[in-house]
Amino acid sequence: MRRTSRRRRRSPRWAFWTVVVGSVLLVAGGGSAVGLKATVAAATSAVGQDELLGSAKPELEKKNASLDGAKNILLVGIDQRPDQINGEPLRSDSIILLHVNKDHSSGYLVSLPRDSLVTIPAYDNTAQKFAGGRAKINAAFAFGTRGLKGNDALKHGFELLTMTVKELTGITPDAGAIIDFQGFRDVVKVLGKVCMYVDTDTTSIHKGTGKDGKPAAPFVINPDGTLKRSIPGVKPNFYAKGDHCFTPAEALDFVRQRDLLGDNSLDYGRQRHQQQFFKAIINQALKDGLDSPTKLPSLLTAFGKSMTIDTGGIQLADWALSLRSVKPDNLVTIKTNEGELNSDSIPGLGSVEILSDDSMKLLQAMKKDDIDEFLLGHPKFVDPA
């Protein structure tokens, strides 16, 4: 087989909670393992921790939890704070599997399109039962949250999504994290702004300006989050291709968009923009935050409060120290379906994304810790950006 060289992108740590840890390690600048662990433990005190994996990770596995070998971490992005969840279904905006190879030297970020057609297991969240069946993967989180509020909704939404990912891939995540996009407004507030290059014209379906000059919604949105129709007299926010410095509100709005992208890339475009946005945040934090003794504590607290994690029975500081070799240079971002739309229309579900046979082979390679070998034969799955 011809060996194909792969370009490893300088990827952000995305929503991976060790972004906080990584920042602290940069500040610590070395020292003993004991000293680093104490520093990391103090810095991550703001990170919310809860039981997210639930029954998807049996108690026996939790008791025997170890940092040895390959690891898989499920990362989920939402756009509501826990205190805003009041019983209505909450869909996950982003679903990413982070795979770390067995020697913890490299990591791989695999985004699962939110419209992917999957089988969701039957589930009882104590408030409403779900009979199970085929649906879009982001509906798993929603079915788990129905009738629940706050952190209870997050726990059950994440548990059902974890069960769905396990059904799809055979992978039981070793840990998980929920990233609250609205919480990242506070990160941007601390930084003052976040500057990045917008790679395609982007029109907002959420934010706009009415004829009176006041903020207004430019479109009517369907219950599943898709676009229904425009609202006359409201001009939507528009982010033209080129360099931008985002305010907190603009940043949150930009990373939510997928329907009106100039390149018509839909969910793949939103995934790309979220990854670029988090990279911009990390770069700006390194530039403007780590050297500021007044800004750094607020920055770390803002990062921590935007995350809720389940460490799978292992101390967060131990995770951080074990994976500290997985630096941005060692992270590879991978696109399912080679980043191309592979959609179909299903009665009752509308347009769905069908994961290709090769995409399923990718997920199987992740389970076996054979991603390197898979990518040698499928170089188009690597994001070259």
C-alpha cells in the first residue's frame, strides 16, 4: 500500500477540558509532578463535574478505571446554560469523539454531524419515556432531556447520547464533557474580543436588526432548529468573508450558524467554524491572558464554568498530567464522509446525513486504535485546514 503523508493541522483543543489544564501548565513552566498536579487541581476547581456517562459505563468499568492504553472522550456542545433548561428538549449542537492513542502521544478529533441517521436506544429519564428508534443523532440528547431541568437534563441527555454513540460505534467513552457555548461569552468578555478569519460569508438566522434599529430575530425557526422563513423588515447579522474581531454576542452567534453559509457546507461548515473559533480563543488566551496576572484568574474561571465533565472515575488532575503530551500540534481533525454531504430524505425526519461505509470503518478503527493505518489509506478524511 502506498504511504500517503498526512499534514497534521495545528488544531485547537476544541472543547476538551484540558484547555484549562494546558494553560496552567504553560504558566507553571515545569517543576515536579507533585507540584504540577497541585497547580492543575487548583486551577480546575471551577470546572463542574457530574455523572454524565451513567449506565453506558458499567460500575465495574468505573471501579477499574485506568489511564493506561488508548482513550476515547465524548465532547458535546450546547448553547444553553443549565439554569436556562426548563423541561423543553435540548438538542446538542456539536458531537465530537476525541481519540487518544495508546501511548498518549497523539489525538484525533472526529466530528459526528448532528443530522447523522442513527438508532437511538429506548430510554426512561424518569420524566418521559422514549421507545427508541431511528432518528438524527442530536435528537438523542433531546430525548434524554425532555421534562427535566438544569443539571438533571444535562445528565440524562448526555447518558442517552453516550448510549447512542456506543450503539453506533461500539465505543464506550472513558470520559465526557459538555461545553456550554453561552459560557464562552464570558471567556470572550475576559479577553475583550476574539479575532479570526471568516472563511466564507455567513448570514445569521438568529440575530438581526429591525427597522427601528433594535435587535430582532430575522427568521422563524422550526422546532428542530432548522430555518422556516424570513421575517419581513429584519436585517440579519452578516459576517463577510475576511478578518473579524468578534464581540461576545457576535462570537456566540457566529459559531451557531449552519443554514446560510456561503459555501453551502451546512453542518460541516459549522463544525469547521467552531473549531476555528476555539483555536482563535486559545491563541488569544495565550497572547493576552497568560501574561496578565489580573486577567488570568478570571480567564481560567470563565473556561471552567463553561464546562461540565465526567472523568470516568479518574481525578481530573491525573487526566491532565497523563495527557499533557497531547499538544495542539499532535491533534488531527478528521471529517466523516470526507467532509462531503451525503444526505437523504426520511419520512418524519426530513433531511438526514448518512454515514458512508468508509466513515463506519473510521469509527471501527477508532475502537481498535488503528486510526493511523486507516488514514494512510483514506487521506481525504484529514482536515487540511
